[in-house]
Amino acid sequence: ISPSGIIIPETVDKERPERGEVIAVGPGRELENGNRSSMPVSVGQVVLFKKYAPDEIKVEGEEFLVITLSDVMAIVE
């Protein structure tokens, strides 16, 4: 328990969000009318995302994390 009375679980270090820079963005989700929704994130922004959400991929020896928009918790920069 913190000094203010908030209960902090023992797993807090394992579940904290991660931070990363957006290097690519998909075209957006296809809507029922056939249009695509606009993406609220853009290349160069820094986002917080759920720690275990990303899929890891390797392209030409370089590792990247791929996440869905629903796993983005905040845009911080």
C-alpha cells in the first residue's frame, strides 16, 4: 500500500506500459461503408502501449514491435 492508501500489486513492474516511437502506420480500419477510419497516431510520435501487446518481428536482422491501435494507451510526444 502506498502512503496515500492506494494498493499497488506486486506485479506492477511487470505490467507497466512500454514506450516506443512510431515508425510506420497502417491505412486505418475499414468501416462498414467501405471507407477507412483515420489513424490518430503518426510517424515520429512517441506512444505508451501495453507491455505484452506487441508482436515481435525481425526484418533484415532488425527487430520491430507491431501493435494494434487498441493497445496504444497514450501519445506522449
